[in-house]
Amino acid sequence: MTDKIKILTLSDHPLSPSGVGIQTKYIIEGLLKTGKYQIISLGGAMKHHDYKPVKTEEYGDDWLIMPVDNYGTPDQVRSIIGQTRPDILYFMTDPRFWGWLWNIENEIRKNVPMVYYHVWDNFPYPEFNSKFYKSNDYIATISKVTDDIISTLTPEVDHRYVPHAIDTDIFLKASDEAIKEFKKNHLKNPDAMVFFWNNRNARRKQSGNIIWWFKEFLDKVGHDKACLIMHTDPKDQHGQDLEQIIRRLGINNGEVMLSKQKLPPPHMSMMYNMADCTINVADAEGFGLATLESLATETPILVTMTGGLQEQVTELKEVNEEMMLKRNKKPKKVTKYKYGVGIEPTSKSVIGSQDVPYIYEDRINGRDFIKALEMIYNMSAEERASMGKAGRDHVLKNYNFETYAEQWDEIMTFIHNKHGSWENRKNYSSYSFKELL
């Protein structure tokens, strides 16, 4: 027997390199280091060589990882909950993946409170998600946009803003000598200004547009003056054939370079260090982990003012649709902020699908992107260095490991005390009374 709080987590495999997996791992490790918890993880969203449960050397019996396909099934979750009797169920990622789990929430929540770590990319308020939000005991929100959405649609559900964190002992500024040597070994022209793009090659990430526009930028400043490194799969089935675009534009002599291999975090840190600026101009971005990693290495960022990206590039007190509408004057399309350059969307198209009936798609245009590149290019090295240093301070203050771990410990302790579990379960009823007129 143990008096530790037992948590069942559902997410990407917590030892995988995905953003969801990494953040779940950080949460788990932060909780385990307190000595107050035991964790059972269903690790999904990847191809497994086998399905044997594994333990880590550091945490032993306190952390059991069970590989599953996708994110598991209702019967698997029922079975695991019945066998292990967790005190809390934690799950994370897009709500589109969790409909099957919320369908059985009445079975789960009668014994175990549910905690959802949630991000949503944009407005309008997704009222179609309200029924999902109400099916949780607690929602942790990754961005200020998401927190505003939860506060507006389901204020009765306990929630708290908990942005991502990164390992600033890995992602940090390297020495000038190390950066110089790294450039020498990886660039055809080590003297060129380096722009870095680290994203999945997918439609919303604007990978093809970026290459096309970057060529126009090079035509203005000189093809030997700057280069673009794209860390991505150029043949991703959800994106464009980037190699063919590069050949078509004739910028395959070091102007645009592709980094195709998966790299360990220390190597990725050097990629950010090598860059003068990291780019993310996706038309929808809940948070954007790569730009945060970039800021931690003191490399400024160039972003679309959408989703979680806008709260990284500047100290915005409030990030929501109403703030934009109430401004007395129309904001500049391209603005130099404290930690980089932000581009206001040129258009907000309402797109959707059967699962997501409506959401804004924030699009920028090529002129604004090129202007933003020029703004970075024309800064002095001292100004970029000062901007980068301020960016790391921003990360250390607002996105640090210590605060992240403390917040999750506070959340789990609060939930355990308020809601209990099993024989001590409180504050949940599987039915409600309504007056019929």
C-alpha cells in the first residue's frame, strides 16, 4: 500500500520527441520529483516495436509506461482504471482525439476526476467544444487565447493558465567560438544571415509560401547575404514537395537548406544558436514550441500574431479578439516587439470541417513577410543580441521548469483534495435536475 497520489496519463508516448510527449514527460518528472505521486502512462501516437510495459531506471515502480495504439480504446481505459485504481486521469492534445473518452466520462468520473491539458488555436469561440469542456473536472490552458475561451464558454469548470516550459539548461546561448565552428561545418556560406524554420511540413505551417517569399527577399538583398534552414520532412504527405519548389526557384546552392534528420535536443540548441532569427508564420498555432526554444538560446523570433505565438514575441497583457477590435487605430502590419518581429494577419478566413465547424485561419501576405525579414536583416548585430537576451529573460521568467512543476503539483494536489477518488469521490453527479416548462 502507498499513500501517494496515483495518476493515469493519456497522451503521446512521454518518451517520444513530439511536443505533446515532451510536455507530458516534463509534467510527470516534475510530479515524481516531489515524491508524492505514482504515474501510469498510456503512451500512444507512435509505432511501437512491442507492447510490453516499461519502467524508467530513475523512477522504477513509480512510473509505468504502457504502449498503446493511437491513444488507447474505451475498453483499455476501463480495464486499466479497474486494475490500477488511479486517483486522477490526465490527458492532453486536440479535443478531436478525445471524443471517445468523453463518451465514457460518466463511467470514469464517478470514481476518478478528469484533468484536460488543452490548447485551441483561434477564435471565434468554439461553442461546439462546450460539451467537451463540461466533461472535465479541471482544464489547464496552454495559451492566453485558450484560457479566455474556457473562461467565456465554461466558467463553471475549474481552470488555470499553464503555458509550456522548456529545458533552459539544454536550450541556452552557446559560445561565439562554438557557434562559429558549427556554422563552418553546416553552412556553405558561414557569413550569410541565417533564418531558421523548425516545423512540420504541413499546410497550415505555410512551408511552401515561406520558400517562395524568401526567394523574393534574396532577390532584393542578394543571394549570398542570407540563407534559410528548414528542419522538416520535405516529403511529408500533409505538406508540399519542398525539394521540388527549391529546384523550381533555383535556390538550391545553399540559399535554402533542408535539415531532414531527427536531432537530439543539444544539437537542436546549436541549430537555434546558429540562426539570427527563427520563423513561424503558421496560419493557426496553439503555442509554437520551436520559437520558445529559440528565445531560450537568445535568438529572436519572427511570428504571425496568432494563437500562442503572440504571447511569446511580446509582453501582451491580454491576447484576445476583443482587444484587437477595441484598438483606436488599426495596428501596423509589421511591428518590432521586445523579443522579435510580429506580423498582423492580412485576412481572417473562417474555415472548418465536420469536427471543427468554424475557426479563423490567420493569413499573412508576402509583402509583409518580406518586410519583416528586412526588419530583422537591417538590425545591427547588437540590436539582435539585445533582443535575444531579453527573449531568454522572458523564457526564464514566464516559461521555466520550476514554475511549471510547481503549478502542476498545486493542480494535482488541489484536485485530489477537492474531488477525492473512488470511496472518497466528491463533487460529481452523473445526473442533473432541470425544470421543464
